Amino acid sequence: MTDIRTVPQDSEDAQISFTYDRQETAEYGMAHAYRNSTLAPNLVYPDNQNRVTSRLDSNNPPIAVVGGSVANPFITALLRYAYFIYPQQVTGQTRFTGSAVFTSESIWMGGLPMTFDFGSTDITCPSEGTAQSGWRYCSQDQLASFAWRAHAQQTIYYSSNGNSILDTDRGILAVNALATGGSGSPERSRLAQIAGNHGTGGLPLLTQEENRRAFYEEYLDPDSTSERAFQGIQSVQQGDYVYINRANPDTGHGFLVIGWGEITSCPDALNRMWQFEDPQGDSRYGRLFPHFDDAGTDLIVPYVVDFSGGINTGQLQRPRPRPFYCAQYDDNTDGDPSTDDVFVLEDNYAFFGYPLSTVRIAASQLYTSLVWNWEN
């Protein structure tokens, strides 16, 4: 945890402050997303179905990129890590990839706390309908609450001021359909005109400067007059969250925002190593920025990572850093072009932002387990 401050422990009002380190959150998510996109002989990732990340110091194969392979730059001695196993299986279940837990773990490693039986006396320890619920461990059931392991309830903690229950729109920074509707819908037709085929092509025209600028002016420019523009998206920053298919618990999926990067095609983005330093012309790398305003005149878009299943057990998509719109790109992770490795967008992309830089909770409500081992 970062920036922990307490009042005297003999006080009845003992509080602990947790500061959200968005850079640590993004780097943790990227380290594990790149690892989870790379098969390695005799190395299973993750190494337990009751968790979604594994230690990476010796379990760190090179990452394939255009022109060869590179080391995973986010795996260093300073990468945060905690060895713990959830009381319930979180990967390998039908319709559950472990993606909500992955986002929660990344945010947690960035400094936001998990609480203990917080605000509820109900034996099921529910998250819905309870103010101040947050991520909780439920001692009655020996389970993590759904706010910890399901996208719909995760937004209760993640994006509402004071961690109170969300209504339909609270905490949402930007919503846009982009490419929903039938093949001939205005949304799909306009996107195809600017960027090319979405599903199997991954918007291939976005490698061209003219098309990149047209995409930016249509959807992302703060001064855009297009009815298809993402209003408010410029306030999205690393450590925020994208949620799709919010009305359907069977197909809902979420992504961790890691920053802003170049508008480009999905194949191009997936075949580069993204980092926060200037690549100095090295085409194997791309540069990310924490905020929209950090990029100056660059044409940029929010980039995301997620957990779409274990690399050894099958994935719905490659989880490595990519523009958010690549959720709808069939990137053929299983080698079978007849199957869809894609998250079909049923409603829209909803960007949620965490409004607080610091969370204060009572020391008695902080959850830790005696079986956890804490290490760097």
C-alpha cells in the first residue's frame, strides 16, 4: 500500500489513509497482461485457479513483438506482489475469465484497500444496495464480496464519490456506442469508412496518418462537432475503468485503463511493447501517457489491459495493452479462424473514473489474512 498514515492506535477513531498510485496500478496490470499473452514451456500462468496473477521474477519469458522479442520491462525488483489465494475459484469457470479480479488486484496494488464485513450484518454480505460497501471479504461465507470479483458490483467501489451505491450514470465519465447496431448501421458504416473492417481487420486504416486524424476528429477531439464524439473522454486517465455490456451479467466485461497511446490498428498495437518512456524511434515499442493532456499534439486514445483467461487454458482475446476499441477485434488467439476471439459490444463503452485520490477507512475495517505472505 502507498502513503499509509494513521492516527494513534489507542484512538477509537483510528484511521488509515490509502493513496491511489495510478502509475503502479497501470504497471502492475501491464506486467501481468504481457506475461499472460506469452506461452512458455513448463511454465503455467496463472499457476492456481484461485488467483489471476503469479510471481513473475523467474516466470518471465520474452515478449514477442514486431521484429523479434523484447524483455517485459515492467518486471523488476520493485514490482509489487502479494502471495494469496482467494477462498473461491476465480478462473476457469463457465462465462467467468477472472477479469474483474484482475482489475481489482491491479487497483489494490496501486494502493486502494480491501475491507472486512464493511457496512453489512447480512449473512450473505451483499454489495448491492448497501452504502459504503466497497471491496469486502465476507467472514460469514469465507468469500470475497461480488464487489471484488464481478464487474457490475465493482463499480460500486470504483467510481462513486465516497464509495456509495451507484445509480445508472453516477461515476461514468464517457459513454459511446462506436460500433453497435447491424452491419449497415450509421455507427458501423461511419467507423468502417474511416478505419476499415473492425472485427477481423482490427481497423487496418488507422495505421495511416490521414485516417488516424479523421478518427480523432470524429470521436476524440474535444472540439469535435460530430454526434458520435465521446463527450468527456478527455478526463479519462490511467487507473480508470471501461465496462461493456452492463445490462447482461453473462457477457459483461471490464478493462483497466493504463493510459493514452497512439491511435492505430489493433494488429499494430498488439504487436508492440508499450511503455511510458520515449521509444526513440524503435518501432518495437510504443509510448503511453497517463493523461490526455500529456501527449501534446499526438493523436491518442485510451489503452487498456484485462484478464481474458489463462494463457495455458484458453483466452477470449490477447490481454496485452491495446486501444479500447480492440475489444471488438477477433485476434484469433486460439489459432482457429472460424471462432470469435472477441467481446461483442451489446450496448456501449462506459468509462468510469475513480474520483478520490485518497481513501480513509477505520483500521478495524481493513481486511488482511494471516495466510497471506507479503513481499516485493
